[in-house]
Amino acid sequence: MAYDTRPGLQSVTRALQALELIADAGELGVTELGRRLGVHKATASRLAATLAERGLVERNPITDRYRLGFGLIRLAGAAMANLDVVRAARPVLEELAETTRETVNLGLLAGDDVVYIDQVNGARSIVSANWVGRRTPLHSSASGKVLLAFMPEPDQDRLLRRRLPAATPRTIVDPDALRRQLAEVRTLGFAQIQAELEEGLNAVAAPIRQADGAVVATLSVSGPSFRVRGIDLTRLGRIAIDAAASVSRRLGHSGRRQE
């Protein structure tokens, strides 16, 4: 893509180029970013730090490289609102949050993680984290387990062959145990977690399907474990299934699975 390289626009040009380069590569260190931009490492480092301040990129603490950040999701909020799945799901999310009085989220697969693109807080979620734009691992979140359970088997195998980090002592990191749980998710129609992503956080999630039956998103209900207790999860799971099916129908899904 050609950019206007007049002096007054040079910084903007470099920032846009940096975002495109990081997006294409997945992650880039400042040395490689500088090389691809044709600038000194120190210049690339300052540029990356500025983008990170705005949340447009984030530094991976393990690799020390930069990847796209959650700020891009927030900037795209207006455009995301026009997506069919967001438009179809919003009334259902609002009704479900009113019914359960807990936090309800809409999630999508983004690379090898879940990204939450909409949220409605229930009456009991007065002090609730904003999950919109946040990225969570597939194996330790309820929405992620739904996406894992219904994705093509080769993709699932690839993800489960990797090291699965433990977010809490209750996170399931054994691939075989996780496969057994994913089989349960497919049978029951919903996934659940109890303090696997964060201490004291429980959640359920159900799949949202498009017209051809493919799972394109997830609908989740979450809350603190003192309110959303283990014994409540099956009931909430069934409620999430019904709500997700309602969104699926709005997307043209007939109700018959085509896995």
C-alpha cells in the first residue's frame, strides 16, 4: 500500500506501516520492526511504545515482542456494531442479562484466543470488569472451550499439542482431560468453568451458529463464584443454550446441527 510520505505525515505513515507489519507477522521485536520499516532500532522502540500506550499494540511478556492490542477492537467498535452477529445478539444479550442479573458476553475466535466484542451487565454486576476487546485462552475460558469443542478436528489437535498454561490451580492443562471435557461440551451443548480463568470467577457459554450450522460466536454468562455457584451452572448452561439458539435463528440457522 502506498502512503503519503510528506514530512508532516511521516510519523502517521510509520505507525500505520508498523501496525500492518505486526498484523502480518503476528509478533515482531523492535529490531525486526525497525529493519522492516527502514529505521533505527531506537526509533522503532519509541514508535512501538507510543502505540502500546494507546493500546494499539501490546508487548508479549514471554517473547518481548509486540502484537496487536485490544485498543484496535475498541476503535473498531462502531464498525463491529454493524456486524450481523453483534446486531442479532444484542437484544438477546440484554434480555439474558436482565434475566440472570449477571454479566453476559459475546465472543469470537481471534487467532488462537477468544476476543469479546460485546457485553451487557446485569443488575448484580454493578462493579464488573469490561471484557470488550479482551483476549482469553481457549482452554481456560467457557467461551474458548465452546470454540475448541466445535472447531475442525485438525485445528483442535494443533491447539491441544501446544503447552497449555495454567491461569489458576484449577485450569485444565492435560490435553486428554481437556478432550474428554470438550466431548461433554458437544453432548451437553454448553461449556462451564469454575475458577479456571480467574480465581472466584465461574461461567457458562453456548455456541452461536450461522445459517449453515457453523459455530461463529459464543454467548457466555459469568459472575463471582459466591453468586454463580457450581450447582447453578447446569441451569445457567441451559439458559445460555436457549439464548444462543435465539441468536442463531436470527442469523438464519434452522436449529439443525451440521457439524
